[in-house]
Amino acid sequence: MAYLALVTGASAGLGAELARQLAERRVNLVLVARDEARLEELARRLRHEHGVAVEVLAADLTEPDGLERAAKRVADPDSPVDILISNAGFGVYEGFESSRISDERRLHELLSWVPLRLAHAAIPGMLARRRGWIMNVASVAAFTPSGSYGAAKAAVVSLSRSLNARYRGSGVRITALCPGLLDTEFHERMGADHLPRLPRIAWADTRRVAREGLRGLHRGRAVVVSDWRYRLTRPLISVIPDRLLERTTTTSE
């Protein structure tokens, strides 16, 4: 039996890599993002290279209509989504004191409300079928005082842990994937100077992060901190003063 996965933020970066690795496993796909042309190109390649069925759903998830169209697709009983991956995201470059409140609202809606809405659409059908997997892409920023971005990601981690504890015994597994810095368009869109100059070793490999996330999801792990560098440093976070952490942490995706 072929499974079906819906991936948001699938047009580039980690979302596109997750879609590729799922296609390699012969999982059919629904790709969601704003850029329809890029989604269609990725869909064409995945169909050709892996022989999977791929749907394209172009939608802006920060708009009510776009989000509800995605939620309706997730909940469709005639073509059920077995694997839901909420990956779409963006960051606000300006400091909290100077950012636009409309940008802050969009950030929290996309990073924390959208995963909640889509999970709420997915879980009833998954419970009825007694199987389902949900991955919410969070960030190691969830564990640090890293502004409103980290606060939104912390909400995603908390939601994922709660839902996994509640529903894992019923066959539905929910995982928060927490990567560190990834070399993707996320940082390019925020501007070249939003991060200090970092050595190559500071950046995690997107393919490895996707692979570790999917493995953790399959195993039913509530939280996956991806890439060995970030797994090694996470225990230190609890003993470093917040004021020092705040000076050194940056957004990641």
C-alpha cells in the first residue's frame, strides 16, 4: 500500500529535500508552497525519477483561504494524508523593538498556528485509520532566548510533545524536528548580513537533517534535535545564562 505525504514549504530547502527523500521511499506526495512554478518543476522531477504520484497545491498559508484549502486537503477522506510535514516558515530580521507587528503576527501564524491547524485537520482521520505521522519542523532556537522566532518554535515543540504523548498509543506519531543552521534560501531571504560570518562546520547538512527527521518520525520520537553538533551542545544550553545565550543565538531553519 502506497502512503501519501503532504509537505508544506516544499518548493526549496529542507521541505524540498524531505519531499525527495519521501519520494525515494515510494511515498506519493502533495507539495504545498506559494511558488507554483517551482512546485511544478519539483513535481515533474520526482515523478520522473521515482515514479510517484505528486499533486501541487499552491497556497499562501498565512492567508486564511490558503490555509483552509490546505487543511481541507489534509482532511480529505477520499485521498487520506498518512504523513503530514509542516515545514513552511520565515524569519523577521529586525529586532523586536523595531519590527512591524504585522510581520510578527505573520511569523507566529506560519510557525505555530499553521502546524496546529493542519494537525487538527489530520488527526481525526489518522485516529480512525489507526495510523499517521506528523512532523512539525521546529528549530534548536526553541530551546534558547532567541526572540519571537524562538518563542514560536518553542510552541511547536510543546504542541508536538503533547500530541505525541496523547495519540502515540492510538497509532499516530507526532515529532518536532529541531535543526540548527541550514544552508538554504531561508537566510538569503532575510538578508546577507543578518548572521555573523560563520565557519563551514557551523552549518548542518540538509540531507542529513531530513534523513534523521524521517527516521525519528518513523520511530515515534517526540523531539529530534538533528545534526550531531547541535545534539552535543543542547545539554549546555540549560546551564548557560540567558543573557549570554541571547547575545550568541540566531534564527535557524
